[in-house]
Amino acid sequence: MANSSDYMPPKVWTWTAGGGGRFANINRPTAGATREKELPVGLHPLQLYSLATPNGVKVTILLEELLALGHSGAEYDAWLIKIGDGEQFGSGFVNANPNSKIPALVDRSGPKPIRVFESGAILLYLAEKFGAFLPTEAGARAECLSWLFWQVGSAPYLGGGFGHFYAYAPAKIEYAIDRFAMEAKRLLDVLDQQLAASPYVAGPEYTIADMAVWPWYGGLAQGALYEAADFLSVQQYRNVQRWASAIGERPAVARGRMVNRVFGEPSSQLHERHTAADFETKTQDKVATRD
């Protein structure tokens, strides 16, 4: 690998297998399945295939919040997809999400299964399906959707941009880190100013906008992403800190964070979720048996 100051892009880029640092084993310039592997199907109408990354956590938080509200139709099976092992390239998962990214949802409550992929789309689908956490008044709905898609649009700058070059890139590139650190702080400031005017991201009510934004920006503010809290001086965003703490104290959020989690303290992990009782009994042994 050439030093960043010496590198000149070739006239035509070609892929070098094994390049790309930490994620080289799962990154490639082509799409589609690399192996035949069907997805498991549980007993509930909603089948989730995921991992507890910030994007995966969005959906399990919403499902747990829906169940807490009494929506029994939101019962779900959450199956672990180990993206480090390339399970997202199995044929069954690619059928559920041709983009081979977690999370993917299959709704089997109707006569024909419905696939939903991309975390923002899943949040919107479930909120509309159950009539919860999405305002119905036109202005409030527009505000909620605007912040939902603000998060969707900003995630690459925070994750693939700042997070990658700060925490994962095989070489530290000053220009890249400075560029994306600046944008990460700008986005935190956008959110902080919004939260100075309202208790939740989209206004006075807790919505799917909060569920989308919290795993990324709440995690960053509370030191759970990239070990970058000091580097980005996150304590200065006091409104984000207040909001992040309040969301994190919700019981459904605490449960949602555990689902499909395979890192951190063992007590914080629930590798798969099939019933509410799994939060007490855990399912790590079941996963080991299935594998």
C-alpha cells in the first residue's frame, strides 16, 4: 500500500482481493449470493435477520416498543446474521435483501411474505403497520420523516466516513479523519440545536425518528461508538446528552439493544430472540446448537 501522499489513482480502478483492511474478507465490488443457505423461519409473523449494529438496533428497539404498547402482532423472531462470517451473502438473505446488509425483515402475517430491507424503510413499514410512533397530522408526520431520513442520509458520514477512517482504516489519513470529524461534529451540532427546542428529535413526542437517530448519535454521545467521545468532545453537546440518557433509560430500548448482540458484557447479549422469556433465559446456547 502506497503512502497516502504518494498515491495516484490509476486510470481504471481494479479490485485487489484482500485489500481494504479489517473488512477485506467481506467487501467486494459485486453483488449477489456467494453460497446457498436458506434463512430459518420461526413461529411469529415477523422474522428479523440482523446483528446489533446501530442499524440493527433501530428495528429491535421499535419492535420492543410496539410490544410494550400491547401490539401482540409485533411478536418476532430475531435471527443472528454474523456479517463478519459473510452470512449476509447466503442465498436466503440475499433474497430478503439484495443489498446484503443487515437488517432485513420478512413479514409473514399475510397471504404472501413481504420483504422489507434498509433500516429506515423497516421503521416506517412497522410504524405504519401498527399505527404507532409516527404522527398522523401532516406537519408532525413530515417533521418525523424529515429527521428519519436525515439520519439515513447522514449515517454514511458518521459510520463509513468518520468511523471507518478514525477506527478501522489500515492507515491513518489526516485529511480523511479531519474531513469526517468535522462533518460528525457538524451533525452533532445540528441535532443538539434541534434538541434544545424540543424533548425529542421530531418534536414533543417520541417517534421512529428517535429510534433511528439514537443508536448512532446517542451511542456516539455516550462513548459507545469508535472510542471517539473525547476526540469529538461529545460532552459539549448537552442537549444530545440529555436526550441520549433519557432514551437509554427506556426499558424497551434496553431490551432492543440486547437482541442479536454478540459483543460487550455477556449480560448485555441476547444472540437470538424468539419469545419475551429469552431476555431471562438467554439464547446463546440455542445459537451454538443451531450452528
